[in-house]
Amino acid sequence: MAKRLLRSLTGEAVWPPPVWLMRQAGRYLPEYRDVRARAGGFIELCTTPALAEEVTLQPLRRFGFDAAILFSDILLLPWALGQDLRYGDGEGPVLAPIRDAAGLAALRSEGVPGALAAVMETLRRLRSSVGDVALIGFAGGPFTVACYMVEGCGAREWSAARLLAWRDPPLFSALLELLTEQTIYYLLAQIEAGAEAVMLFDSCAGLAAPSMFRAYVAAPSARIIAALRARHPEVPVIGFPRRAGCLVGEFVAATGVDGIGLDTSWDPAMAAATLPRRVAIQGNLDPLALVAGGAVLQRETEAILAAMRGRPFIFNLGHGIVPETPLEHVAALMARLRAA
């Protein structure tokens, strides 16, 4: 029988619902912090297969989730293209910003396969070690990756990236074209290395104006998914256009995703009533409700379960788990979901 998460992604209303959590491998786990300290750096952790495999498996051992998601980072692709990238202690990623044609011309796609070979080795190792849970690969949506590449760091408004898209559409479109092509390569390679489903994280999507969203979020995603389907029609794709609001339905129709990740702002009952039933909904517990625990966690979990029963659904968060999350709250959530 197919794995529970994969059954949901093919349109089956599996109950109790399969569950995994975005950023389920990470700083809230003491065992992760131990491995991270040994790795010497974040990029080294992502590109050392034995270590990346270990931290991918840690949350499965502790909580018994229904999926393992490759431990990696969406910015490994620009790093593989030759953009300078570093992760300092206690700070987010810092890149050398690309703001002009010279910066774009300096990127080199021929180095990508070699730079990302370790990621594929991690997936090959995981394919034989995850057991009866699904193995998810992933990449950043081209728009979100481009935002980081132009901005040079994480940002609240992504003003530099959005201004470049408005002021120099040919340059921004050329960057999106490169990222779309390389994301297709990257996800195909992940599938061929063992990923059973893949996810596109477009966490900056909600800041794009509608015309920008259609051109730079939905259109590249549709192209990527069509390319994956042409080679591997059996592998489902989950989209996550975070904070896209009323454009999520349009994204689903334009891209043909098998699953749609919802951010915290979505009302579960509205999502269940308005999004196509063929699409598995994934989400959307507030990560801070998981931190709060107790009655808050119970109430919010029950509302999601009540809204989603009877349709294809994967329980998850509305964004990634945060480092201060108590382990006992995750265990309590899992106990409730298994009893659904």
C-alpha cells in the first residue's frame, strides 16, 4: 500500500491525516544542535551526506512523522551557481547582492551538478533509511530565491528585489529564467536520487503585486511542474505561495499542483470550501500556537481537523517550527493527531 502522505497527494481522504512539520529538523531539537556544532558550518552540514541524513532522520525517531523532508536550504542553488553565501552564528544568510547585468553574468550553471552532488547522495542514503514514511525533496520558488539573491539577505519588505523587478524587467526576468531552468534540473535530480514528492517553497510570494505574482511566481512554478510531470508524472508536487491570499486559488489552477501549503492566515473552513477537492491541502497551524501549547494548541488543532475531515489533507504548520518550541508540545500534537 502507498505511503499515507502520498495517498493524500493523489486525492485520497486519509484519516487520521498524515502529518509532518516544516523545519521539523532544526534548532528546537537538542540532538540537532549537537550535530550542528560538529559540522563546522551550515553549508558544511547541508553538504555532508552523513550529517544531513542524520538530522533529517532525527525528528522521525523522536515523533514518528509521516514524511522526512531533505535537510538542506533553498539558497544552496544560488551558492551552486557561484554567488557568495555565508551563514553567521545567530544570523540569517548573507549573499553578495546581484543588482545588475554584470552580477547576473557572473553566475555559472555548469558548476551546479558538482556543487549539489552531495545533496543527491544524501537523498540516496535517505531513500533506504526512511522506512515506511514518504521522502520529500524541495527547492525554493524562483521568485523567492531571486529575492534573496538581489536583496543579499533576509528582509521584511524585499524592497530592493521588488524595485529591480519593476525598474528592470528584462534583468529580473533573465534571473528568473536562469533559476527556473536550474530548479527544474535540481528537482529532477532529487527525484532521480529518491525523492517521492517535491515541494516548492515561495515564501516571498505574498509581497508580489498581482501582475508580478502571475509573471514571477505562478508562471515559473507552472513551467517547473510541467517539466517534472513530463519526466516523472508519478511524483506529486506541493506548492507553498506563502501569504498569497486570494491568489492561491489562481495559483492552484495555473500550476496544477497536487498539494497546496497554506500559511497561518487562511481560515481552514474557507480553504476546505473554496479550494478544489482534487488538491490536498497542507497546513496550517500557527507555529506560535504550538509554542503556546495547552488549550490554545488543542482549540486550533481541533478547528483544522474539523474543517479538513473528508477531504485530502496533510497536517502541517502555516510556516516553519520555531526554535523555542517545547518538545512536549510537539509530542502532544502528535498524540492528538494519531487519535483523530
